[in-house]
Amino acid sequence: MVGRTAKLAESFLVVLIQAVLSTTVLAKTELKNLSEPLPEASLETAIKEISGIAVIDDKIALLPEGKALILSVNWSPSGKTRETAFGPIEAQTRRTLIATLGGTDLVGADYINRQTGSRWLALDGTEVSVREISTPEFNEVSKRSVAWDLIKPPSDRGGEPTRVETVELRARFKKSWLKTPGRKIAGWARRKGNEKHEGIASYLLATKIPGFPVIEMRCGQGEEPSSCLMTRACFVDGAGDLHSSAITGIGFSAKSKRVFIGDSKGRKVHVFRFESCFHIVKVGELALPEKLKKLSNVFVDQADRLWLTTEAPDDYLNASVYYWPLDVVYR
């Protein structure tokens, strides 16, 4: 009993200290305006309405709104013009997937490469399922629903949450989950692979579920990369002005330990410092250029470029996809 009391006291003290630190950090929230996108950093797409993106090395996978297909683009980061960077629009390839009953709502993709073969994973934000797609033929290998009913609070310095805390969180999460119609997941960002368990990867999900803006998810058991489980509901400080209905995509920078969450109504990207799922604190905002149309998703690639997609092309470059190097944004 004494040990349990000490643990609760320690957890309370940690939360109190972090709340004080968070207040200090939030008072210094950095506000920046993203520059007008350069032509060579903007992509005109063969399908105009884009709901998701993944950029892996020289591969770009675009997810058209409401369509069961992936628009594949090869690109050269060293290209000095749009043509040399992304190639002609005619070279973009449509990879049709198996249609499913009730429509398709793809909001995120990831690319994995194993000895048994490479795969694309595609996340459906309404069904809350993950499709596994083989390459290069783009055949659907499997589609699995994401398990969400075993979610837990984040662990802290005191250890794992108590059974009471877990039961209470699951009840609140289930209630909010059932009250959220349509798209529940707005995007995902791969945070890391788990070196201790080969094949397992950790993702951050941005959700439209009230009270749960960021969730951790683990995928991959053995040779089943599309087998995914929501593991933790993260604590996010400073997200009070980020309405759940406006959450639009998420990116993660491993280099700077920053999380980027899109805000379609506020026309900006909220920036958070990521220490752990227990401690995510807002540190800034990036305002979108006026020329861009409504934001539809956010992605950060391995070279620390911030990618944004929009629901419609702009009236100047006729683009729906843009990127900014983060070292330039924060110069």
C-alpha cells in the first residue's frame, strides 16, 4: 500500500512539474509563416483531390480522395525544375486497388522492405484498417482492421498505468469513438521500427476523435506488417485550439523530435515537441501561404522535408502537393 501511494505521489509530481514546464514553453510558442512554395517544390497531380501522401527516397505515393488506388510518382530531390524533379504529369502511374464495400478513405501510406519482399501499407481512416500491397505488381495481399479496444494510457516514470486508469480511459475512448462519424483517423506518421522485435514498427496517429488527438499504434507481428494495434492514448499539451474535426494529417521528424499536425480550418500546422507519448508539448505554428487551397494531409520524409497536400490545386502553380525543407523553415 505504501509503495502504491509513493508511486501515485511520484506520478502526480511528474505531471505537476511538466505542467509548469509546458506553461513556460507555450508562452514562447514560435509562430512562423511558410514561404510561398517554389515551382520545383510543387507537384501537379494527375488526380486533383489528394487525401494522403508518403515519400520514401525517390518514391512518392499519393492517395486520391475516396478512390481505391495509389498514384505513383518517381522524383529526383536534386531536380532544379518541376520537370526534372517530378517528371511529366503523364508519367504518373495509377495503381488500382481492390474496391471494397462502403467506399475507400485512404489517408496514409508507408513502404517497408523485407527479405520476403517489399510492401506498401495503406491506412483507411474511416474503416480504420490497413491494406498490405505487394510491389511492383500492386496486388492486395491482405486487409486487416486495426484493433482499438485494448488501448491504454501512456506509461510514465512511475511505470504502467493502473487497472482503474486503463478501464476509465477505455470507457472514455469507446464513447468518443462511437460518437465520431465517418473518418476517425486523419493520418499517420512512422516514428520508428522496434529493434528488439524485428518487423514491428511504431506509428503516431492523428485522430478526429474528441479528446484523443494523438494515439500510438504498433504494427507488424512476424511477417504480418498490416496487423496493427492501438497501444497508447498520448497526452498532448497545448492542443486546446486544435478542434478534432479540423485535424488533418500528421508528420514526425526524428531529427528534431517534432510532431506536425495539420489544421484545415485554421489553415496552419501545429508543431509539438515529442518527448514520449506521455509528454507532447506545443512549441509553434506554421501558417499556410494564402495561395494554397484547403489542407488535406501532412507528411515529413526521412530527409526532414515537410510535405503538405491540398484538396484542390492552387490557381497559380496548379499544384496539390508541396514541400519545404525544415532546416530552411527554421533558419
